[in-house]
Amino acid sequence: MMDKAVDRVFRLPRIWSNDELKKVAHLFKGDIANISGWKDIDKQGSHYKDYFKNASSYTITNYKAEAKGIQGLENEIYLDLEAELPSELQNKFDVVFNHTVLEHVYNIHKAFKNICSMTKDVAIIVVPFLQVMHADYGDYWRFTPSTMKKLFEENNMNMVYCNFNSHENSSVYLFCIATKQQDKWKNILPEHSSYVDPIKSNNGFQNWVGCHAIQNDKFMREKPVSFLSRIKSFIKRI
């Protein structure tokens, strides 16, 4: 369990998703790109580049000059996910990584298509399922596991992994991995995609994504004891 003092709105799901990435990042080789990666920071004192220890190259894309992450350094390019994808970026990377960006892009289908078109094989995408509005860059969407599966399928990719954090009173992220070469990753990548939370909730009936973040007080309260039950209990005691 994570410390309850941790900021549960923004920081806790970030820590969780970073831990998810650490489990798999070492598996990937070749050319890796952090799409709309800003400064490539993981907000825990490190950089996502450091997670992909076996990459032969690492590229960061950003939307515009004002949003560039690493001024003047090699392997940073500018990319508008809502525009036509430049031909030189088609199938350019072995793995593309995108962390909590898509909620800020209004033309979500175009952006998702561009991300999938940039990879020869694997896409790792982190999106919010449940989070307060944060509108500095525009804030338009929230995603379910079913949404992610359909979006990948529309772009000829198979979602092999989709997990979510289930902390109490917290924002909820989805961490998804999809591939164009599913057989290649069989028995290598973890295979798990479900909207069912394995940790039982107090909500009484629905044990799905977000059940711990949004508690159902109706089922959490102790059920009221009827007057008749109290009388029966009293009679038994005497």
C-alpha cells in the first residue's frame, strides 16, 4: 500500500504507472519514442529514457516550440498529433510510449491513429479513467478499458495488457500495451486485460475499475437494524 499522505489526485497514479512501466520497459529494444513527452521526466526524479535500458535510440516528440522538452538536444522533434503524420514518421519506431496526453487532444481518433502509425510493433499508452479536470492544455476525455481495446483494434493492433490502479479515494489511470506482432510477444509480455478489480470493494455489487476510488456509502454503512429484530434479540437475551 502507498502512503496515504501521497497526493492521491496526481502523484499516486503516476507512481503506480511508473512502476508498471518499470516491469516491462527492459524487454524492448530498438528505436523508442516518447510521444508528446514534454521533458521526459517521470516526476519521481528520473527520466523515462532511463527506463528503456535496451533501446538503441530514444526520441522525444513535442507539440510546438513553446512546449519543447530538451532545448536543442538531439532526437527531439515537433509533432502535432491532430495533423497529418509526416511520411518519415510512418512505422519509424519499434516502440512508442505516450503518458497521459490523449485526454488533452480533442481529435482523439486522429491522434490515436498517428500514435499507432508511428510504431512498427508496440504501443504503450497511459490514460486517465478517473481524474479531476486539469485544463491548462485543454481537457476533453476519460477512457475505459473497452475504449482502449476498440481504439487499438481500429488501428490494427491487439491490446495484450491493460491494468489500472485501485487505490481508495484516488485518481485512476489505465496502463495499456498493444502490439502489431502478438505472436512475437507471447509468453514475454504479460497478458491481462480486464475491467474487473481483483481486490474486493465495499460497494456491494460492482467490482470494476474505479470501485475503490468512488466508494458507495449506501453499501459501506452498517445496515440499520429493524425494530422487530431488536425485540427478537432482546427476547433471546432474557
